[in-house]
Amino acid sequence: MATYTYTAVERSSGRERRGSIEGSSRAQASNRLKAQGLAPTTLQVEPIGPAASGPSRPGGRAPETRRAFLGWRGVDFGPEVSRRGLMLFTRQLATLVNAGLPLTRGLEILGRQERSPRFRRVLEELTEGIGAGGMLSDGLRQRPRLFGALYVGMVQAGEAGGVLGVVLDRLAHFLEKTERLRGRVKTALIYPAILMTVAAGIMAVLLVLVVPKFELIFSGLLRGQPLPAPTRVLLGLSAVIREQAGLILAACVLLGFGLQRVRRTVLGARLGDRLILLLPLLGDLVLKAAIARFTRTLGTLLASGVAILEALALARATCGHAPVAAALTAAQERIKQGDGLARSLEATAVFPGLVTGMMAVGEETGSLPPLLGRLADIYDEEVDNAVAGLTALLEPILVVLMALMVGFIVIALFLPIVSVIQHLQ
């Protein structure tokens, strides 16, 4: 018997629970948790004794944890497959299952045509687990970095209801919509990013290579006369960058690393998201994207047969926005007290009236999942329009800023030359 540490969600209340449970295998431990009314999201074997820690490092990782961390051939190259690869795999598996093929046969077919050796190994392990009597969701749960809680929860609901093919089809549609929105945002931001990179490169070349040569010319022509104020500022900035380039670069790296660490904390994420919401255009865009992700996730989960509290817990974990997550937590508590979903979300004062109004109609008519999908489509379109508008506004702003920076450098370099010409006259 092995001891497994778990993180699970209570099906009745939606609360998250952590603890440990014994079982002869992961499948048995998972089944015992399900019998207790829990939906496990992570389930890992607990290291026991010095052998689990490794012979040379007492505080080392357990063998399975180490293998999951190191990945293929002992090196961690990131996820076994990209988001797009996971989307294509889900769509292909849904097609095969809906065509009547057994699940193990479908996984074998996809494994043979998979080009990535790491993901091929994942599919082989899934096939072996199902062949040994396990469930697909149990195998997916062992790869939390690749298959998140949302993916596992939907597959588990499909297995419980006997509609795995339908759920996989909905999941593939959800991933396709999410990837399409992410691709639109990336495409819209490519031009501003290139423009900012070119502007930074031009400024670096001027300050590091061009300005020092003018400094030598000025020292020979002016012969001790004071330089104009803009020229002194420019020369001082150039000297600081040339002499302290390593220190400035190290400070930028440390600052970025520190902000990233703070952003990963609960308080830092909440504060960062609230600050972003205060920005004129970007805040509205981020909130709309979070609402679109939440409504699509919740609608897909409810349509797949997941209970409302469990669906809210999964949607909260995947929304990626701290104020929206906090609002969903508050809404869960109100739902436990007997309130409806629309009224609970309306009380948080985070969601617009369109969202809560359409949810109320969906609850009254019993068509909440399709209305949530319609809401997601509406907000996806609004996000697309907002990104296009923001990009159209950023382009002239960046061009003007680059022109001002280059113009300041040119004026600062030519003011001493004008002074010399006037002195000679």
C-alpha cells in the first residue's frame, strides 16, 4: 500500500481539500476519493524513507516527482506538447471516439502518428493505464502541467455520464476558441513590439556609438565653453549607459524576476490585476478577456454535466484574473446559501449587466450552457475589436515617441555646433 497526497474539490460544496490517502495504485486511491464525494485534481505518491529521497541528497525529490520534473532524457524542456498540439490531439481523439473506436485503439493510432517522442510516451502510458483497468481521467491527472484541472474535470464528467466523445468534442471546440483568441492578440501586438524593438536599438546605437564621437568634437571646438543644457543631459546619459551597462542590465533582470515572483503570490496577483483594471484601455480589455474565458469555461463544463459548484471552482482556477476569481469565490458562498448564479454574480459588482442578465434568462429558461457560450462569443468579438483599436492607437503613439527621442538627440548634438558657428561669426 502506498500513501498518496491529493488536492481535491468537494462535489457538494466546491471547497478545495488537501490530504493523504492510502491505496495499492493511483486508480484505487482516486476511486476511494470519488467514493468520499471528492473530485481529485492532483494525486501524487508520497515519498517514504531515504530511498525515496535519493542516496546522495537527503532532501531530494521522490523518484516519480524527479521524473516528472526532469522529463524526457533527464532534461526539462517544458510541456510535452504545445497548446496547439493539445488542441489537435483532443479534436482527433474526439473524432475517433465518436466514430466508434475503443479509447485504447484511438490512443494507439494517435501515438503512432505523433512526432514528438515525449508526447508519444505520454500516449503510451495512457494506453497502458486504461488497458490495466484505469480511467482516462486518472491518467490525465498524473500530468497536471499538460492536462490542467479543467481538462481532467471535463473528461471525468464525460466518463461518469457515458458521453466521453461528446465531452471531448466540446473540449476541442473550447480549446480551438481559446487558441484562436490568443492568436488574434499575438498577431495584433507583433507590429508594436517590432516598432519598440527598433526604437530601442536605434537609441542604443546613437547613445553608445554616435554621441561619444560628438563629445570629442565639442571638446575641441568649444575650448572650455559651457555646453547647452540638452547637450549636457545627452552626454551624461550616454556616459552612464556606456560605463554602467552591466549594472543596468543586471538591475533590469533582477527587477523583472522580482516582479514575476511577486506576481505569482496571491496578494501580488490581486494587486497587479487591480492596477491593470485602472488603466484606461488595457484594463477594459483584460476584464473582457477574463469574462470571455470564464463564460466559455463555465458553459462548457455545465454542458458536460459538471455540477455548478464544481464547475465554478474549475472556472475560478482557470480564469487567470484575480478580481474575477475573488468574485467567483464570493458567488460560490452565496450559491451554497440558496441564491441563483446570476444574483450571486451580480452581488459582486464585477460582472457587467449583460452577463448577469443573460445568465438570469438562462436560469429561468433552463438554457444556461448555450447562453454562456453565446456570451463568450460576444466577449470574444469585443476583445478582438478592443485589441484592434488599441493596436491602432499604439502605432501612432510609438511613432511619435520615437520621433521625439531621435529629435531630442539631433537637437542636442547640433546646438553646440550652432553656438560655435555664431561665435566664429
